[in-house]
Amino acid sequence: MISREQRTPLSEWWWTVDRLLLAAMLALMLAGIILSLAASPPVAVRIGLDPFHFFNRHVIFLLPSCFVMIAVSFLSPRQIRRAALVVFAISVLLILVTLGFGPEVKGAKRWITILGVNIQASEAAKPSFVVLVAWLFSESARRPEMPATSMALVLLLSLVTLLVAEPDFGQTMLILMVWGALFFIAGMRIIWVFGLAGTAAAGLFAAYMFVPHVAARIKRFMDPASGDTFQVDMATESFSHGGWFGQGPGEGTVKRILPDSHTDFVFAVAAEEFGIILCLMLLALFAFIVIRTLSRAYASEDLFARFAASGLAILFGIQASINMAVNLHLMPAKGMTLPFISYGGSSMVSLAYGVGMMLALTRLRPSIEVQSVGDAYASRQFA
């Protein structure tokens, strides 16, 4: 057991980190291993791979993800800002390289292969973008003369432009929603929030009018008879098959014909084999992580830590909500992973990076006022 008297980086981390939040993250990762074992073998066999190909890779990706999460959780707020700036710059560079040299898959350029590893740079850009925007909003509140809000808007437009160029409208919508939430949390006037919402709605309408891929997905959602809705229909059917307690591990049938059962529709596999009860438990776990982070964030006196932790929690929660909503046919398909549950290397490592920053920013640290009083007391004692 780590003693409180030990003054080592490990002991200080252990007694200041939110251990309940850390346990919830590890529980989510464990659930991801179990559901990957349940969902991925039929997909691998269907495309001629070893039955445990995706499961083995899921576990392999999980190892560096755990390391990244723990390592990042040791960082101070200043180190987090610096790391986010570096990660965001590298991510933007990789997105530009992807747009120039990446292969086109289903009309989009989102992946690039480096040293045999497929990388989706936009995944790493999301958490670092949130931290940079939170930093700018905190600086705007602390120093009103600084054009930080304008800089945050430029940062948003730059990233959105790159995502639309891929195109990746799911990630674009996610980024816009998180930016708008941070804009509101930072105390900006509500009229600006409505204005941004109107601009986003106008952008969605323009995408519907001029981008066939987006129009097809929206039409299929509004009118299933207008196109192929096989995956969504099968996912919805899996919930009725599973009932409250599921058909049992390995007994699901929908996963054998569902092409993306190990990625976008792993939640449907969970419903069929383990039942709605497990789905509600997963939903409660995601809700706990988001609410716990938000409550710890609002207890912080550091504006940057408060904004950044809140933004990362909202990013995490919205991504999970979108995936589950698609599985339940509550919104058009977005191709977005369920955090730590779906298969995906870039997504998992990037989520671990974001979660590591959440753990770091919600660690218990002495307030600036307490530090200053202590310093003043010490100066009087040794004067």
C-alpha cells in the first residue's frame, strides 16, 4: 500500500487522482475486452482472417492506451497545455498529409498508413483541440484585452475546414457541439450560442443539399425505404432479440451478418447477447464518468482546468451518446466509435489521451490562495 508520508511522484499521484473515476475507466476497458471477444470473431471469419484477429489487436491497442492514460494523468495543467499544442500541430500536419496522399475509401480520405499502422489523425486532434480552446477561453476571462475568443473561433474554423475536406461530417458535428458547449460554459452571451447553432444548422442544410453522401444518410434515416438500412435495421432488431437479459455469450445471431458489429454496432451485440440490463449498465458507467468529471471540474478554482476538464467530459459523453443513438436508430449513422468498447487503434489511443488529461485536470491540488498564504506564513517564520 502506498503511504501518504512517501513524497514520491507515484504517491502524490495516487493520493490526488480521482480513484473512482480511474476505476470507472478501467471497468469500461474491461467491458471493451469482453464485448470485443463477443463481437469481432464473426467479422474476422467473414473476411478470411483468424477468428481472434480483431480481438488480439484490440488488446494490443489497449496496452499502449493504458500507458498513455496513466502517463498523461501525471502531467500538470501547464504541461497539458504544452502537450496539447504539440499534439494538435502534429495532428493538423497529418490531416494535411492524409488529404494529399491518403487512400480514398468510400469517397473520403481519413486514414494514412505510417510504418504499417493505420492512423486517423482527426481522432488525436479532438482532445488537444478541446484543451487549446479551453485555454483560450480561460485567458479571455482572465485578460479581456486579449483576443482569445477570436483566436478560438479561428482555431475552430481551421479544424472544421480540414474535417469537411476529408469529408468527416460526424467529427465535424462533434467538434462544433463541444466548442459551442465550452463557449457557453465560459460565460459568453446566449445570443452568440443561438447564432452559432443557427450557423451549424445552415451548414448541415448546405451539406444535405450539396453532399450526396450526407443527403443519402439523412434520407435513409427519415425514410428507410429510400435506401439501404440493413445495418441499422439489424442493430435495432438485436435489442428485441436480446430482451432484458440477453441470449447468452456467443449465442447472438445478428453479429454473424452485421458488417460493422465490432466497431460502430458493438452496442447492438451487447444488447443481443447480454441484454438491455448490460446496456443500461454501460450507459450508467458513461454517465458516471461525465458527471463525476464535471463535478470535479466545477470544484476547481483554476479556470483553465475547469473549462478543459468540462470540455473533455462533454466530448467523451457526446461521442458515446452518438454511437448509442445510432444503434437505436435515433439519429443517422455517423461512423463514430463507442469509447473503449469499439475496435479501433487511433480512436482508443486518442481517447486514452483525452481521459488521461481528464484525470490530470481533476486531481486534487492546493488552491492558489492556500499556497500564497502558506508562502506568506513561511516568509514570516524565517524572516
